Amino acid sequence: MKQLPKQMIIGLTAGVLNGLFGAGGGSVLVPAMELFLDIDEKKSHATAIAVIFLLSLVSSFFYLRQGFFNLSLWIPVTIGGMAGGFVGAKLLSKIPKSMLKMIFGSVIIITALKLIF
């Protein structure tokens, strides 16, 4: 119960970023859960995915209503994403925590650099 305010702030931050950019779940939730809630790396990744699912449903509802949606793009990307999600979920239990942190950190850095440049 003591951590509820931290949990709510982390969720609010991730939700705002998801609504604005369609992102923020993994890049905010995972490090925040590890740093502020002392959650294990693998549990934080798995929990973030479940949170992102619901954040995405809410954001998608408003994006659809506002006409910011491309159905012809959504279908193939969703199919590929589902296959990738299956592979990623299977790999999570096999990858050492230290390697998981390195991979995740590298992806975040590369993504940030691509967005800036």
C-alpha cells in the first residue's frame, strides 16, 4: 500500500506518453518499476507488456475516433507483432538478466538517437 502513490505516478506518466507518442510503456515502465519499486527485471518487462496492452486500447479508442488510424498498415504490423511477441515472451525466460538489461538499454539508446537525428 505504501508504494501505491509511486505506482500511480509511474502509470500516469506512461499513460500520458502513450497517449501523446504511442510509446512510453516499455521505455518508462520498465526502468521505473526497477528503480522506484524494486521489481525484478523480467517481472518488470512482463508487467509492462500487460500495462501497455491496456494503455494502447485506451489510446487506440481515441486515435480511431479522431481518424488517426491506418487499417491497411495495422493488419500486417499486428500479425508480425504477434509473432514477435510470442518469440520474445519465450526468450525472456532464457535470457540472463544482465543481457536483458544490455539489450533493452541498447534499444532505448538507438531509438533515442534515431528520433533526435
